[in-house]
Amino acid sequence: MEESNSLLNVLCLEDVLKDAEFLKEMLVDAGYQVKMDIVSEKKEYVDLLKERNYDIILADNTLPRMDAFIALKLALELKPEIPFICVSGTIGEEKAVELLKLGASDYVLKNKLERLIPKIKRALNEHDLEIKVKQAEKELMENHKLLYDAQKLANMGVWNWKADIDCVTWTEALYKIAGLDPKFPAPTYAQHSAIYTPQSWNLLNNAVERAMKSGEHYELELELIRPDGSIRNIIAFGGAKVDDKKQIIGLYGIVQDITEFKKAQEETIRQKEMLQRVIDHIPVMITYFDKNRKILLTNNELERVLGWTNEEWETENIFAKCYPELEYFKEVLDFMGRGETGWKDCKTTTKYGNLIDTSWTNVSLPDGVSMGIGQDISERKHFENDLT
């Protein structure tokens, strides 16, 4: 709360109205705009604490059926974040210290009210600082949770290594990847040789040695051995840690478990190879393409008729070569991109520059994939033209 031109909401516990008004005048003279509620009864005090928000509580020690200790206890129960200052002419030092120990922000004797404004400023500043610290702690916890959730979602763990004492620390996610119990210390770097296959350990050890000498980062695909003997495929990222003198003192990095991804990738390759073997024996042209019209697969008949290999279809813009006329090219792509089942007769240019007649049937498949089934109908077209 800034003092200059700041609105200060004050709850004042005072049974002498003149004393309360004097406190308000002091605050106004100090540059505050003051909104002050003055109470002397416990019930009204409790009701206001429940209903309204205040920047500070100023409490006399002696009130009808209530003292500063009761007022502080109620404030801590209902609004513990509000600074509480005892302003009294009767409280002794011993009781004042006891009040501070219980949670009061400060106390001021009425015969030394010149100390009140500095103490209010300090209490408000400490309160603002506490709010900022709590907010920072909350954001830090939220960021930690986001990081933890992200690591968990990505099967990713973080590690840190202090080289001089060979001390390695792991996050919980990394323990899970390795199949180890987080109640126990992470393996030292020397013990890492036992949790990798020999080939992976050699790759990792060489990369670590280079990183410790030159600071070179590394990214490796490795095989990690769990205690049950199962193998996990991981990607290991590592980089050098340096001290204030720019000396390399260890490494840190990330491990990501890609086992399931590798399995899915291998299964996709297996299915693609199996499908390739099937369509290569079909005597019509076959193409598979995604929703972006990117060719995924072609067969031998397509290469025989048009000349381009499967690799060329996957890596080059062959459509533009088959249909060099722009408008016709757009028309063909539109037919393919609709993802609907249908057919179309096309004039198609081969790799060798020959213009042939083809007929294509477009078949819609799941996941935005389409299959094109084509035939060279040049002879039929020639026959039809001869008849006409």
C-alpha cells in the first residue's frame, strides 16, 4: 500500500471517539485517503471482519467486554492476513511482547503516537511483501506442477550429476522410466554401466567424456535395462554445468522414454511393408495419400505406367509434373482432396513426357487417408475415338 494518495481502509477498535478521530487525522496528514470504521463492541467488530476487507486494524487494549488479545484472536481466525497494531495507553511492555508473539504486527503507546505512522508504513509494506511472496510461491508451485505433469505426459525425467563426488539425482519420473524405487538414491554415474546395454553404455560414456572436456551437448538414443530385464528405448539429452569460474563441474539433462513410440513406429513400418507387398501384386495403379495430398505409398504398376518410383512420389511434387496445366492440376487435386469416393478420367503426363489417358477411382479411408486406384485407358480412348 503506497502512502501518497492511497485509500486506506482502517478498522479501528476504540471506545473513545475523539482518540479514533485523532488517529484518522494523523493518517490523513501522512498523505492517506482514509476510510475508517470505528467500533467498540465485539459483535460489531466480528460482523465487520466478516463483511468487509480492511488494510489494517488499529486496536485499543481496553474495550467494553473485550481487549486487544481477544480482538487479535478473532482477527487471526477471520482475516489473518490483515496487519494488526495495538494502540493503547495502558498496555505494559510485557503484555505488548506477548501480543507480538501471538501474531500482532506491532504496538504503539498513546503517549508516543509519533511512532504510529512509521509502524503502519512498515506493517503495510511487510503485508504487501508477504502477498508477493505467497503469490510467487503459488506460481512456483503451479509451474512445478505443470513441469511435473508435462514430464509425466511425455514420459520424461530430469537428472543432475555432480562430477567431483559422483552424486546423481533423478526426478520421480526418471525413477519410473528406469523401474527403480525413488526411496533409494539414484545410481552413481559409475553404476550407470549396469543399467544400459554394453553398446549404449559405450555411446553414453564417450559422450559424457566429450561433454566434460569441451562442454559439448549430446543427444543419444539408448537402451536402458530395468531390474526385471526388460529394455526401454530412451532419448538422453545432456549438457555441461559450469561454476562461477566457467569450469565444468558436472552434467544435467533429460531422459525421455520412447519405447511405446518405437513400438508404434516399428508396427507402422511393418504394416506398410506388408501392404507394399500386397499392392505390388495388384495389376492396377495404386496410391495412398493423406488429407494434405502427400503420397504415402505407391505400387509397382504405378511406376511401370508413369515411370516414377515410390521414393520419388514421397519426396517430390510429382502431381505438378503429371498435370503441368495449372487449372487442370488444381482440378485433380481438388478431386483428391475432397476425400470422397468417386472417379475421374485424366490426361496424365508420364515421367518420359508421354501424355496418356488414365481413369482414377478415389476411395476414402479412415484418418483422412485416401486410396487412388488408376488404370491406363489410352487404348480404350483410341478405340472410342476411332469409332467416332
